[in-house]
Amino acid sequence: MTVTSSLPETVYLETALRPNASIGIRGQVLLIAFFCSFALGFALFYVKAGAWPVAGFFGLDILALVLAVYFNWRGQAQVTFVRVDETHLRLWHKQWGRADKKLDLPVAFVRVELEPLRRQSNLLKLCYGTESWSLGGFLSPKARKEAAETIRQAVHFARRRA
């Protein structure tokens, strides 16, 4: 009988990066309900006054609002998991309607860079050899800077322990 003892690996960073939700699900439902009642009230007024075609345009306004809320929610339905342990930096990006992306890099050779751009404020990149991957494009510039510092610090601690 062979007994192998494996010590639990040290995790220096385990986090999830998510876009900032401007409005939650409950807020979206309340917004749509408010505008539906508003549009219904005006549509009934115009129908009663004999201008029934106007009611259809209020319906189109509500449809446009529902589509805008849907596409806003769809853009926010993504998350990037970052894990830095003793030997690897692992990324796992999940986005609604797309295939998951996974990345596993040795922590000894990964670089974390924050590049300033003209139109955007900065770009968070993970570099390994000649390849690079952008990360956290959905984050605000300040959050990207904080994420870069946090990941850089975790990679630094992992290298010192290795």
C-alpha cells in the first residue's frame, strides 16, 4: 500500500471579474412596468379620442425599451474567473451565448501589463512569450487598474514561493 501525502496548494488569488450592472433584474422589471402603464394610459386616451393608430406607436416604444433592456442584460452576462496558485495562472471566461474560454499559464513566465490607449483609457493584458490576451474589457478603467495591480501582486507572491 502506497500512501501519498499531498499538501494543499497555496492559492494567492481567486476572484471573479464581472461588469458593473447599471440596473438589476428587479429594476428592469419595474422600469418596463412603469413605461408599459404610462404607454397604455396614453394609448387608451388616443383610442378614445379616435386616433387609434397612435396606440401602435406606443407599443413600438415599449418593444424598443424591452429590446434595449434585453441587449443590455446580455452584454452584462459574462464573468472572468482568475486564479493564481503556486504554479499557474488560470483564466476562465464565460459569456452568454458563446463558448467558454480557458487559459492556463505558468506563473513563472507570465507578465501582467496595463497599456494606455488613445480612445480607451487602458488595456489589461496577460503576456506569455510572444502571445498576449486582453482581460477585463468590460471593467471601468479604475477597476482594470486595480485588477492589474492585484493580479501582478499575486503573481509576484507566487514566484517568490516557487
